[in-house]
Amino acid sequence: MPFEETRRYAHCVTPLWRAVIGPRGKDRAPVGCAHVNRPTHSTPTLSLFALPCLHGVERSVDGLLARRRNPTACMAPHADPYLRASTPHGNRLGRLLWSVGYHTLFRFTPRPLHAWRAFVLRLFGARLGRNCHVYPGARIWAPWNLECDDVVGIADGAVIYNAATIRLGSHSVISQEAYLCSATHDIDDPAFPMTSSPITVGRHAWICARATVCPGVTVSEGAVLGLNGVATKDLAPWTVYAGIPARAIKKREQANER
């Protein structure tokens, strides 16, 4: 320990030591009658109860000296940006209520009860058109950020991670275990904050099983994202995409009645 820090350490500990062991020498109060002579010197006796106290004092002083040497190394836990909540309190409360509703009113309902599940989603703020088929195994992060036109299908195991709004056009299909992810993190910011961008899936588009749509992507009308494909950019209308990242592989025939 450097000399200057040793002086500070002794300056902090000495008064506390004396407070624990009592006064010394001429400062000690007389014992018994007033005629008893005060001792010229005495050896301090340390109580067993004082040892934990002094140990705590030593640790506190060491902590103070460490903070002087490196103020950022001893930051309070709440100062670490990684420990901050990514969403506001109101959002977390809403998702807590939705979690209760999901497991009691939605998840274990019979598969044919599409109208009931649509009612439950609307109860939590979703905007759904007519004849939407949302299956009981679908996982929707925030119903109030879900917008569906008429005749939309969301299959079992599909994940709608809608930290931002996700819009599904009429007759669009989200197949099993597809992942629509509207949020990510800013990897260039030391605080690593969550960012979100809306996703739009157009009319008659199809997101195949286990395919992923990234934040901010628009899947245009009639586009198809193939099995396990990852859409990182907008998909053109009536085009079939596949791969990681998704690439156009063919045009999709557009029927006249569409």
C-alpha cells in the first residue's frame, strides 16, 4: 500500500479503534473512589465483539481507497446499463397481465375455438379482422402491437415478437415456428439498448415454417419466405425467397382472382 494511502487508512481506523477499546492512559476515567490515582499508562484490552467491527471498518476503508484509485470500478449495480429494463414499467405490467390471460384463457383452448382466441386477443388490445385463425400454440409478445386484416392465419409455435407493431395483411399465413422479430439491440452503443422497428406482411404473403423476418422488414404482397429463410431486407411482391440471408429464387404466379 503506498505511503499516502497508508496515512489515510490509519487516520480513518485510529479513532474507531479507540472508540471500540476505550480511552487510554490519562484519558481513562477513574474507577472507584475519587482518591484512586489514575494510572500513568495502561494496555488496551480488545473485546471479542470489537473484532468483527474492526474487520468491517477495514473493508470499508479499503473500499474507499479503491474508489479513489478507480471510480468506475466500484459502480453501484444499478449504474450498469446492462441491468436497466429494456421496456417501461407500464409495458412490463401489461405483459404480466397478458401472461396470466394467455395461460388461463388462450393457450389451452381447443384448436377449433378461433373466435374465442380472437376475442381474448382483442380484449388485450389486438386489432383483428374477421375470420382470423390464431392457433393456441402461437406466442404473441404484446397483443396491443398486433394488427391483422381479414382471414389471417398464425400457426402453432409461431412467435410474434412485436415490441413494435406487426401488421399482417389479409390472407397472409404465418406457419409453424416462424419468427417475426421486431426488436434487436444496438451493438455499437456501450449501453446495448433495445431498438425496435415495425414489420409488415402483405396480402397473400406466406412466411414458411421456421423462417425469420427481421426488424423493419416489409414482406410485400404475395411474397413467400421459404423454410428456414431469414429476411433481412424487404421482399419484392409475388416472389419466392429462400436462404440466409433470403435471396430471390423465382417469381410466383399471380392468379387473376387475387
